[in-house]
Amino acid sequence: MGTVPMVERRDMKTLNADIKAGKFKPVYLLYGDEAFLKRGYKKRLREAVAGDDNMNISFFEGKEISEDQVIDVAETLPFFAERRLVMVEDSGWFKFGTEKMPDYIARIPDTTVMVFVESEVDKRNRLFKAVQKKGYVVELKPLQGASLDHWAAKYLLDNGKNITQSTMDRFLEYVGSDMENIRSELDKLISYVGDRNVIDARDVDTVTTVTLQNRIFEMVGAITARRAGQALKMLDDLIKMKESPLGILFLIARQYDQLLMVKELSLAGKNKGEIASAVKVPAFVAGRMMGQVRNTPSKVLLHNVRRCVELEEAVKTGNMKDRMAVELLIAELARV
């Protein structure tokens, strides 16, 4: 369903420029938490460096990779091509260290482009520093705020669809910030609207799968508004959907922890954008959270966080059933 639009962020400009120009550094390191971006850039680098030439591409994956084998392949001249591509994924070398690769990177041949794809790195690591000096290192972090809005809107535009900002806010509120999930939900919307060019709020409400995180947000909102019956109905719906009561309890605790942070930052005079950045939520979500805690004292929010922890401990020690703990929590906090 369409192509994935390029993400243009300051820390990715060099990578995007290299791919566009077809001029590559000897070595790249892609690392970070955003699996969607890592897969996307890995695919784009493969296509840009080697295209359909499978004869000059080598893949290595996992903690048991042999350094000698990778080096031997990297030293091999490409067969009737300008470059050989060597991709190494999840090696663990950038966290736990490696013996030969840091020195090899300094003398990697011009005919080889090596791409490392990792989840975790230690920036003090010799290999990390060697790649940083010889090639290019980019951390692929989840998009937030305006960057996420822009990416999702461009994905729709590339597929011939438009959306208003308010509808986009509604959509992202439902689906969260996971880019793979966002793309999947956008594809559903694109298929649903058919030949129509504009996606509206009714389309979003009809088609979009609401994430557990957003359902918890709504539940906490009901608790804060002292609507215990509504919150208990939401709990019943989640359990019917096979969600774990203990998992729900954990997410409620995390939500209250975030609300406490929002309250403290608000009292410190921080604006919505600053709060969104600190709590790591979109700006419109930060605005909703600020509204939720406006009339709630910090001491009440702190009490709620502590009560969540106490009941979670009671469940884990076998002193209370998990569903009973969540129901008791809702009843208590809705009265505070």
C-alpha cells in the first residue's frame, strides 16, 4: 500500500543525502529503539548500494557472528560491480566489544560498504568510535510531536489522501506513537475511504483500532472525574478483550506517574511543548493531561501512585486477586 515516505530529521540528513546521491561512506551504524525506521533505512541502503545484485550482498546476524568471516567477505572484491555490501545485525559488538573489527574499520577497502544495525550501543566502545570516525552513526529514535504528524500526513498524501490536523490528532490519540502500528492503521483507513480524498473523524472512529494505552488514558480520565461506574465498565471491556488485570494495574500506575510529572512541570511554569517533550507524549496529549490534573493537587496524584504500587505488591505476593485489586483501586481513587 504505497511507499514509506522518507523521514527527514536533522540527525538523518547525512544518511538521506548519501542515499539520494549514491555516494556512500565505507561504514554506517544504525541503532536505536525504533524498529520501523531501522528496517526502512536498512532496506533503502540495500537498494541504493546494491540494488537487485544479490551476488555482492552478504548478511550476518546474531551474537555468534565470526569477525574473521565478516572481514574475509568485506575484503572480497565485488563481482562485476562497483561495491560489495556487508550487513551485520544484532551482533552485540557495540555493547560488549570485539577484538579485530575496530582496527579493520580503519582500513576497510573502498569497494566495500558495511552497515551495522544494532539495538543497544555503548558510545565508549572502540568499535563505535571507529565507525564514528570512518563513516556515519545515526540513532533512530521514535518520532514525536510535529515530526510524527508530518510523517503520517505525508504517508497519506503519498497515497492520495488528505486529513485535517484535528482528525490527525484524534487518530494518533487512538493509535499511539509506534510507527509500524500507525502505518498499519493508515493503510486500513486508505482502503476504507476508497476513492474519497479526505479522511474525516467518522472514518477514524469507524476503522481505527484503539490502543490499550489510550483505553487506560480514558479510564484514568473517568477515575479523575469520579465516574467509577464508567471506569469499571472500561475495565470489564478490557478483561473481555483478554487483557491482564495486573497489566492494566501497571499501566494505570504509569499513567498516574506521568500525570504527577505533568502536574509538577505545570506548577514549575513549563508550557505544553516543554511538558510534552519531558513526558515523551505528543503535544495534544500533554494538553489533555494538563487538563486532567488542573484541579488535582500533587499530593493526591502522589497518593494514587503509591496506592497503585501497594495493590500491585498485594497481587504479586498472593494477598489479593488481580481483578479485585484493580476494582478496589478504581473505587478508592474515584472517591479521592
